[in-house]
Amino acid sequence: MRRWRRVRILLCQYDGEWWKQDEWLLNWLTQRARQRKIKIEPAATRALTELVGHDLRLLDQELSKLLAYSANARAISVTDVKLLVSGVRERSVFEMVEALAGGNGKQAVALLQSLLAAGEQPLGILGMIAWQFRLLLQVKELMSQGQSQDAAGAALGQKPFTMKKAWPQAQRFSLATLEWAMERLLETDIAIKTGQMEDRLALTMLVAELSQSR
């Protein structure tokens, strides 16, 4: 068993197998909405987790925003989520990973700084980077087994649009680099949460470091 399989990015207070983390997040958000007596469609719950990522505090904030919008007169819909919850962060993180894959550390750090300047929380950004690199690692493993893009997408339960972006990125990283990146993401997460490093500095150093290895 590869070492990376034991790596768990502790960004959403989750203590289980990494491949069940997204399912856990959906269940958490569903339970949170139920506790707050907020009506939300299952598809909207999934859309919200896809847009926001694994930052529980931010998820709760966005849930409050959606509640204020709907006034709980009806269930929150996917349309509501797309209208009120911005996907700019996800696009910026994708562009950041693209810059890292190309060894363009300057651009990657600039994108990181723009996210921080916009008020995004370092741990939230770290969670999104971790999700992206975890996906690339999964894709790379299937790629090394001779799987096609479509077959890999089906095996991972990812939409064709997501695979269209992830496939060329995975090709630009070695398997060893992706495994190493997952280790560094975990180490950075621990360093921030235990107070060993200031969060913005730790994240900036991580992004700069990731740009050096492909």
C-alpha cells in the first residue's frame, strides 16, 4: 500500500478514510441544515459543497446567506446556490494548480495572494488545493494503469468537465511528486493548526515549494 493512501488532510474535522470524506461532508451539511431547520434540496446541498469545499465555517456562512435569501419559505435550490455562492475561488485554485504544473511559481503565488486579499481563509484555500491534488493523484494512478480518461472519470465518479481539466494536469506531474505534494499538504495543515507556523506564511511557502517540483 502506498504511503499516500494513509494520508488524510484534516481540513473538515473528519476522522475516517480519505475516499469517504466527500460523503461525510454531504452528510454533515445535511445534518447542519436539519439542525437549523433550513429547507434545502439534496442537489443544492451537493452543489454547495462542490462550490465551497471542505471549510465547515464557510459552508455554515453560505448556508446562512441562502437562508436569508429564501426566508425558508421554500427549499433552497441549485439555482439559488449558483446565484449566491461564487465559484471564483475554485477557478482561481484551478488556475493556481495549472501554474504549479507549469512550474510558474510567480503566477501561483500571485493567484494565492489575490484569494487572500479577497478575504478567503487560508485553511479554506488549503482544503481546495488538497482536493485538487488528491484528484490528480487518483487520476495519475488510473492513468498509469492504462485507463482512458472516460474510464478513469467513471471509476472516480467525476463529471467529464472535471476530468477534461484534471487529465492534462495529471499528465504534467509525476506520481512521486503528487504523493509528495499530499504529504506536504498534510504537514502544512498540521503546522497551521498547531500554531507552528502563521497560516498565510505557511500557505505561501507551500505554494512556492510545490512550484519547484513536477
